[in-house]
Amino acid sequence: MKGMSRTQGDRVEARARKSGEAAESLRAEEELAREAWAPLFELIQEQMRQFPVLAAEFELSPVQAHALRMLGYEPQPMSALAGHLSCDASNVTGLVDRLEGRGLVERRNAEHDRRVKLLCLTEAGQEVRRRLMERMAEPPAAISALSSAELRMLRDVMRRAVEKLGAPGGKPD
Amino acid sequence: MKGMSRTQGDRVEARARKSGEAAESLRAEEELAREAWAPLFELIQEQMRQFPVLAAEFELSPVQAHALRMLGYEPQPMSALAGHLSCDASNVTGLVDRLEGRGLVERRNAEHDRRVKLLCLTEAGQEVRRRLMERMAEPPAAISALSSAELRMLRDVMRRAVEKLGAPGGKPD
DNA sequence: TATTGTTATACTCTATAACTATA
DNA sequence: TATAGTTATAGAGTATAACAATA
């Protein structure tokens, strides 16, 4: 079912360009994107599986780890954190309660709007976050086993990819 | 507390004694791997954030989607699914209860060991899984916006990377 | 005795809806 | 009236421990 070698896709594309068949070339490129995405997705699935374990190294749930990561910049309202986590604002109350209970986060009143509470990391929170980020920056074995040339290509291509990711809907807040 | 990074230091030092250039080259390659990993990790975080939305398109929780994906091959015991999901076996009972309640999965008794229950997808389950897998195969905008040359490089490098991922601890079951 | 799956319990994450205090 | 955050409630995911049936 899937044994077809796809290096021949290159030839198809070249032929399509020459004969001006844009539609065929487009399909070939879509197929190419799928082929590139497939192994990437496998790695992502593996990382999704491992992330709870990584967070647990710091006695954090996956969501707590994600939240800590997002709170590393300037103080932000609860609602902003809810946006980052793609969850309802009501959940952030309990989440922040627990982080605050552990002394990692503080609620501060915003002076421009007394409804708003700004979330800041405590010193302890900053320290945990620093170690967490350092740990997350460690590449998995699958990546670090690549050659220097492969790593350079991967880095350059992925940097271009995530540039495009930041562009369309992305307000960094 | 004082001997914390001793083993690592010893390795670096030993290499440095052999050849200072080799140690420096090693650090450079580690740094390169980190640089390649960083944008990859950003994409992974974004996909982790989006996965619940994708699963919800099929009225599945993230874990249910993951389980359905894992049950696409031959019938397997509950314990195997627990392994795939990296969770305790006790959780699989409720998870399978819900999937079975929706008619997507069946429990079957294994004849070789009457303690074991084998999980199989129903026809409805196979259909949902097929559509789910098709949806997951769609590359995100950040990837499909890359050029053909970039896609080819990405595909080839990532294929080599996940080959190495399958090798070390990987029993596919 | 050891293992497979279940049940009981507790905690976290998540959504919806109703509420408060501001604006 | 609308918005930011809270509370109440319900369902799902997760771990631990105790248990039944089977090996």
C-alpha cells in the first residue's frame, strides 16, 4: 500500500513545470509537504507522549509547565494566560491557585483596571522556569544523532517555517 | 551538592586532554543540535496546543484520538494500550468504556489467556480512525508554505531522524 | 505467587453557566 | 451593558491502592 518511493515525485514536478501544467505541479508540492510532515508528526507525537514525564521532573502537570513557560515575560492578565493555553478563563483560576499555593506565581492588581489581575512569577517561579526551559531546550536523541550538515539544513528550514508561523495570526502579547 | 556536574566535566576534560579541538567540535555540534531543536520545539508546542481542537473535530478527547490511532493495527490487550498511552492500566478501563459506549471499540476475550481482553476497532471505529488519520496527515501552514527544495530537505532529514527514533528502545508491538 | 483487568479514591484539567465587581 | 475573574457543577484524564479471576 505505501511502498512507493517518492523520489520520483521530483521528476513529475519538473515535467509539469516544463509543460506548464501548474495544477499538477501544485499537487506534487502538496504531496511533498505531506511527505515532509509525516516524519515530523511522528516526532511530535513522541514528544507529546514524553512531555508529561518531562514536566513531572519538576513536579508540574503538563499544563502547569506550559503556563510557567508562558509567564516568563512581562506580567499578564489571567485572560491572556487562558488564551495561551486555549482554555476557558474559569480554569485559569484553579490553575493559578495551585501555582500560587506552591509559591511560583503571584496575582497583582492592575492599577489601570481594577477588575484585572496580573500574573507574575515569583523568584522561585523564575528559577523553576529557568531550569524547565533549559531542560526543554535539550534536543531528543533522534535530533542530536544527526550530522552537522543535516542539523544546519534542519535549523535553517525550520527557522523559516516558524517565521511563517508567527506571521499570520500571531500576536506575541 | 558540590559534585553535581562531575561526570559530565570528566568526559569533557578527558576529550580535551586528547585533543582540545575535538572537545570544541563536540560542543559546537551540541550547540547546533540545540539550534535545530529550538524552532522544531516551537512547532511542536503549537501542535500540542492545537491537537485537542483537531480531536474535537471528531468529538474525541485528545487521549481518545491517540488511542484510536494506536488501535488501528491488530487487536491488542488493554495493557498494550496503556503502554502506548504511557498511563496506568487502571485508566484504560474507563477510556475503553467510553469508546465502547460510542460503538468505536470492542473488547474480545483472548483464547490463549482468559485474563486478557483484546481491543478491536468496530467498523465505525475504523471509519472514524481513517478520517482522523487523514486529517492529521495534513501539514500545517508553516510547513506547506515552504518551497519544494526546502520540503525535500526537511523530508529527507526528518526521515533519517525518525529512523533513529525507532531503533533504540522501539518495540512497535 | 504473579499478572490482567477492574474498582475505589483523590486530584487535575476542561467546559458551561451563573455570579461579583468593576468598567 | 459588557468585561475580568470567580464559583459551582459535571465529565474526562491521571496515579495509587486494593481486589477478583486467572495463570
